[in-house]
Amino acid sequence: MSKLERVELFDRQSGAFFLLFLLFIASFSLSFEYYRFTELKRFDDPLIRAEVIDQEIRLIGEKPKTSMKLRLENGSTCRCAMSPYLRDLRGRDVLVELQVAKVTFLDYLKGFRTRGVIVEVYPDLSLKERWYRLLAFAHEDQRMKELYGALFVATPMSQEFQALVGAMGLSHILSISGYHFGILSLIAFFILRPPYRWLQNRYFPYRHGNRDLFFIVSGILFFYLWALEFIPPMVRAFGMIAVGYWLYDRGIKIVSVQTLLIVVGVLLAFFPKLFFSLGFWFSSFGVLSIFIFVRYYEHWKPWQIFLALHLWCYLVLLPISLSIFGTFGFWHMGSILLALVFNLYYPSVLLLHWTPWGDLYDPYLIRMFEKGDMHPVVIPMWIGIASIILAMMAMRWKGAFWILGVLGIMTLIGAIDQIA
């Protein structure tokens, strides 16, 4: 018996109607955001409640200032430079007076910078901050606190440590995204599957087991997404999981540019601020690179795909990453092996943090970061843009697939040459 072929969701005509539908939704979303913007601008210096999501001492105009990132109660974000003597307010709600007279609607959507004065501090900590403090309690080294905070609850790292992590090629591993969501969903599925099967066989054998488990796991992932305050890469990942299963359950092809475009289009239509999120676009481009590889080599054995996919994603993401961030080190090439090891490290360290041995790997990680190097490199922006265009073309033409791989190799050679 021949295998049934999965089909695309839209043809050209229905795709055009779906695009018009998304534009219709986007117009409402933007209108609602503009209403929120006008409410914020009703006064030049409004008092508004906000949550402190990042706080760090930085040199601003050769003077130390507290750079504070706030999430306002209307959902927008802003950065304020304040007194360097402020105590740590991360995870707390504050009442802040902001200067918004010069803020434009585009600034509002992107996240703006302004001056502000804290009028009142509320005592309760956010759930995300409480989780972070529980994690930090298990570690003595500040870098380990920042590492596990970023890995499990998406708390920002300091500028210095973030730059080192980027130069070592570990940003995509340590920043929560669909990669972590995938591991977490598999862990949750295999933990819940045995007790659910027992209940199903005993009480409701007529139920669709995998479908029920998907909704249970999705509920757990959504709670995690909510607790971490809807960070953009996780929003994309959750949307991809939800739409992907819906398509799969109906016999529709998942691994295609069309599927990715549907997810990205729906999320942008409902949440237009995601358009200005670099993490959202990096996450989406990472999924595209996976789809490209699977399109041409899905006939390989699973272990071959697993190994080759890590190398492929590294090469594809390298040009756009270096053209934007411009930092590289010899440890960067080792991130391919570390990404493979991460598949075992992540579930094990997640389990260890439920025990008194959450710091078991700290000595080895500290030594690794102490040996890490960081060098500036210059990769023209057109190379990064070319990699994006080639990635889109590669879903249709295999020639573009090979050119994309060669571009990644040449970028790697150029970066090594600059730091050698």
C-alpha cells in the first residue's frame, strides 16, 4: 500500500484570502495599540505602573547610571536611566513617572527610551523573579546565576557575560526558544504518557490518547509561557507547536515554508510588536533552516539527521549572527559539539535543580567560560541578508541550498582569519 501524501493547506487563491484576513486582523491590532499609545500620551509625564524586568549599572555619558528596563501595564517596554544608588528592583512592580512627550507611535511599538522617576515600589515579586531567586540560591558564582536564570526563566544576562556567551556561539543554546520548548514537551509527554494510558485503558478507551496528551502538554507549556511573561521566541515556538499539531492532525504538510509563514503571519497580525523583536526573527529563521535541511534529507536515518542538522544550522545562522553582533572566538566552533551535548545536559540539569545538587556542573562551566575568548569581527550586512534570501530560495531550489552552505563555510573561514 502506498503511503498517503500530506497536502499543503492553501493554494494560491485561498492563500490570498488568508492574507487579506491577516491584514484585517493586523489593522485591528494596530488600531488597538494606537489607542493604548494615545492613552499613554494623554499627559506629558504620566504616572504608570510597570514591572522591572532588567536592571544594570552602566556608564551613560561617562557617568554610572542604573539602566532599567520596564514593562508598562499597557504591554509596551521602555528603558530608563536612573540613579545608580537604586536597590535591586527586578521582578517588582513600581509606579513610575515617565517623560513621553517626544515618544512616537513607532517608538512605542519598538520599545522606547526615556527618562523616568520611581514614585512608589510595590512589595510583591513576580512569579518569574521568585523562580529566579530559587535557582540563584543553588549557585555561588554570579555567572552561573545569570546562566541558569537565562536558561530556565529567561532573565537577562549582564552585558559583559552576554557578549562572552555570544562570542562563544552559545546564545541560541542558553536563550529559551523552540529548542528548549521541544525538549520540555518531550519530557512532559513521556512522563504523562504511562499514567494517562492506564487511565485511558481503564475508564475512557474511546478517547484519542495522543490528542488528549497534546492538549495537556500544551496547557503546561502555556503556563510556562505566561509565567515567563510571553518572551517573543517562546511565543513563536508555542504558536509553531499549536499550529503544527493542528495541521498534522488533519493530514496537512508541516515541514514547509507555507507552515512557517502561517505561524509568523498569525502571530504578527495579533501581536504587531513582535515585528521589532530580533529574538522572534532569529527564532523563525532557525526553524526555516531546519525545514530546509529536512526537505532534502528526510530519507536519512534519524541519527544522521540529528548530527548533520546541528552542523547545518550552525553554518546557516553564522552569517546573519556575525553580521549583526560582530563578535567571535575560537570557542565559537566548539558550540556545535556543545549543542549536541546540550540535549543530555538540559534535562539532567533540570532534574538536578529539584535536588540539593543544582550546582553539580558549575566548576566545569566556570572553567569553560574562563577560557572563552572574544574578538571583534567585521562581516558585511549584505552577507547576512544574502543568507536570508538564499534560505527562502532553498525551499524550492537545491542549488540555493548548496550556495547557502558554502556561504556559511566562507563566513566561518573569514571570521577565523580575522582573529588568527
